Amino acid sequence: MLLIALPLIALLQATAVLDTQRVSSAPRRGSAGQVTARITTREARARGITETRALLGQLPLLGVRSARGETGLSIRGARREQVAVTLDGVPLNDPATGMADVADLPMGLIGAATTLAGADPMQVGAVGGTLALTTAADPSFTTTAGAFGSRGVDGVWSRPRGRSRAFVAGAWRTSANDFPFVNRAGAGPVTERRINNDEERLSIAGGWSTARTQLVTVVGTAERGMVGPANVRAFDADRARTSRALLRAQQVVGATVGRLAVRRFAMRYRDPTRPVLDAQAAAHAADVEWSGPVFRGQWQANVGQDGLQASGGVRQARQRAFVSQRWASSQGPEARMQWEVGARVDAMTGVSLKGSAAAGATWRVAGTATGAQWTVGVRAAQALRAPTLYDLYFSAPQRLQVRALAPERVRLDASLSVAGQRGRGTWHQPRLAIEGALVTREVANAIIWFPGNFGWSPANVGREQLGGMEGQATVVWPTVQLRVWGTAYRAEVHTGDLRIPTPYVPRGDGVVQLEWRSSRWTTSATGRAMGARPFTAGPRDPAFELPPVARLDLGLAYRLSRRARWSGTLLSLALDNATGVRWQSVQGFPMPGRTWQIALHVMPHSPS
């Protein structure tokens, strides 16, 4: 049973959300030379998608991992703490855990999601990449029901008036998750059923904005069973409740912008059979920020304070600040060449000043003999990630250990990319868009928690190196679209003389997606293949790897009305893992087999 505190109601009555087209806190679509990918919520709904974590699973080059009800993201093999998640430019990463559990966000709140691959020191100090979410402009309502007791509602109401806009969004979702799985830890495989694996989430957002003022709040709470790995049943009765709150205000003053942001995260863990293991923790982050133009560039200054209190007398506090300066070419997006350079200096409690820099350039080759347009991009960046006030692992609070950690630093994150497009999207001249990149990253003092080791807290492990390639391609005909994307990485941790594969980074993965559209029907099929993934500290060995896996997801949507006012209304059916593959996203935590979901999406505007 979920409980929403009275302060949540007070926040909703006083706050609102940014209109990203009017106020300047919208995230950049990508620095010069940066590889990006984008999807809109409308596109995802037409494939039967009904929740945020499934929406993000449709993004090329973004990995989604799930265990204990939480959803972590990976870009270019980065760990979930290394990926910055923003909503209209507002950071969503928890000050305690370092990650952003995107499952807490109402899908109706999101208009589009964009991945920005690679380190980016300029705004949020991303080490592995950024997921930039923008709020939806149109109202919508979705109700769903599905396998294993899944059901929920999700909606957003929006009202523009003159130069201002207000909206309220909310989502409620519950699922029993009592799916069968095969336990292979004993003398022979035994089919068992997950118990106490349920989850229930409630999240609310509210917003109001004008041409110069913004208020935004997002509040959510989740309760779930905290079942252990498939072969460890000792914690099957455990429960956890987490709550998150974000409040941000922004004001444009002349040519500058001032911002105030407060984030709070709280967790409570209960073990009914061993109350001595009960634990709770709360953390907060507060930031004051100012930015504006100077020397034909853009400066930004931030001062922040973090705090943590946890059971067992754990208390931590930290002050931090940064200043940055960014210059970019002033030409429009169709210019032959675009460039961007920037630098940032960080200061924080107990750490000396740390500097980072980034530079990128894009060259466009247009008007070739074939009518194609080609773009070549190059980018190099550094970044710094402070040890978030945990570095505690909250999914196992009965084993919390506090370690003094140094910040991890990206010495170099570089990419060389080539992108091209041609055609008009007709049957005789389909539109073709392709992009490929060679990438490399080196991280010093990498902060890694090795699953399977009973330290249960992260540690600085020396150097981490990643190298490889990534690519994506899209072919569009009048009613058919084919998309293909994939990656091939080699990621290793160097600690002393040891060379250890970075946990959960597959050597290769790929996706093929085919979509057919008519005036009222949309049908999609998505095939996914993932190579073997190491899951613990040790040399590469099949005994310490999750095996390769291939899955198939199917989606079907029917547009219910031709009337212009309700022409976006859809009835959708999704069949995930249609072939019923038994697989694990995280070692020891089985995923459901075949699942289905039916949904009604009420959208009063036609898709763009």
C-alpha cells in the first residue's frame, strides 16, 4: 500500500513544469560531433509501449537493465551511476544512489527522449552519456492491463493560456510479478515461482511556465518486494519503499538565467523475519545556478550541497561547486561546419580543484552526385564524477559499508563518426539514414561495484578502458520503416596486473525493428540479440558470464477514430518476449518469460 505524504500535496499546489520552447533550460540536442538517437512517446505508443522503461528500451544504443524493481540505464557500456538523466535540463539522478530510476516517471509526462552518447562535462558532468527527456506538450490518457497482474493508468492534462502554460501529470502502476522461472542452482533444474515480487508505483508532476519563469516538481513513491537472487530465498519476505521529490524554479533576468533546485531521496527497508536488519536512509541535494552570455560564449556557475543520513549512525555532507565556459559556432544547423569547445572547473569538499574540457566539430558534405548528404564528426571530452554520497548499495542495506572514495575521472572520451542520408521516402526512392562511430574511453579511479562479491560497496579499481564501434540505420518507405542498430565494445578494468572484463558490458548486441503503418493500423516486430555478459570480478570465462540471448517483441495498434479531435486515440496490444526465452538482465534475477499488455491511449491530436 502506497502512502503519499502531505508535503507532496503542498508541492503540487505550488509548482509547475517548464515549456521548453520558451525558457532556456531545455537540454541541447547534442554537442558538435556527438552521436545522438531520439524517439517520441507517440512513436512508442504505436508499438504498444505503455511505460517509461519500455519506452527507453526503444532507443538505439541505450541499454536498459532491471533488477529488484529498479531500472538502470547504460550508454556505451557505462554503469547506471555514470549516465546522467535530465528532464527539461533538470538532473534526475538521486543524490544518494547516483542513479535515476526512470520507472518512477509517468510516460505521459515525456514528449521525447534523446540519448547523447559520451562524456559531457559542460552541463551535468556526465561520465558515460546523457539521457535527455523533454516534457509533452499535448494532453493524453492511457489505461493498461497485462500479464502477471499488471495494470495502471497514466495521463497528463495541459492548458495553455496566452504566453503561459500549466499542466499536471500522474501515473499509477501495479504488478504482482509472480512469474515462473527455472532455478538451476540445485542438483537439477526446478520450476519455481517468484513470490513477494510485486511492485506498486505512484508518481505525480505539476507545472506552470511563462516566457520568463518556470516552476517544476516531480514526486513519486514506490513499494516493492525485495526478493533476492533466484537461488537465495532468505530475503523473499523483505519489503522496500522509496520516495523521490524534485522541485526546481527558474527565472530569466535580462540575458541571464537563475535556477534553484532541490532533490530528495528516501528509502526504507524492512525484513519481517529479522528486524535487526531493518534500515532506512534519506539524502538530499540543493543547487543554486546562474548562467548567461559572456565573451561570445555561455558561462554557467553552480553551488550545491549534499547530505545523507542513514540508520547505523551514517551521516555524510558535502559542498560542491563548478564554473564552466562554452563557445559554439553561431551558424544554423545547415551550416557546412559546426564546432563547440568548452571547459569546466569543479571544486568539492575534500577534493582539490579538477578541470575538464570538451571539443567537437562536424563537417557537412552536401550536394553530391547521388543527392546524398554526408556528415563527419569528431569529438573529445573529459568529465568528473564525484562519489555520490552513498557510495552505498541501497538494495542490500543490511550490508552497508561506507568507503572513502576518490572521484572517477574520464581522461579521454573520443569518437569519430560518419553519418549519411539520401532519398525522399517514396517507394522508388526510400529515405535512408545511416550513422556509425568508432569510440574509446579511459576512466581513472573508476568506481565499480562488482556483483557477486560480498564487499557490497563500490571501490576505486584503477583504470577502465572501453573501445569499439556502434552504428544505426533507418530505411523509410511510405508505409514501412526498417531500423537496425548495434554495438561492439571491449571494456576492461585494469587493477594492478589484472585485466578484468567490466561487468554487464556485452561484447556485441544488435536490434532489428520492422514497422508497417496504414491509415488506421500500425504493426511492429523487434528482434534483439545480446552477446555473453560477464557478471563478476575475474577473467573472462563462460562460467562467469550470462549466456547470449535473442528475443522477439511484437506490437499492434489500431486508431479508433478518424475525427480530427480524437484521431490520436489508439487501442494497442504488445507481446514481449514472444518466444518465451528464459533470460536474466542481472545475474540471479530472472526476467519474466512471455508477457502481454493491452492499452487504450486517448490522444486528441494526430501524430506529427
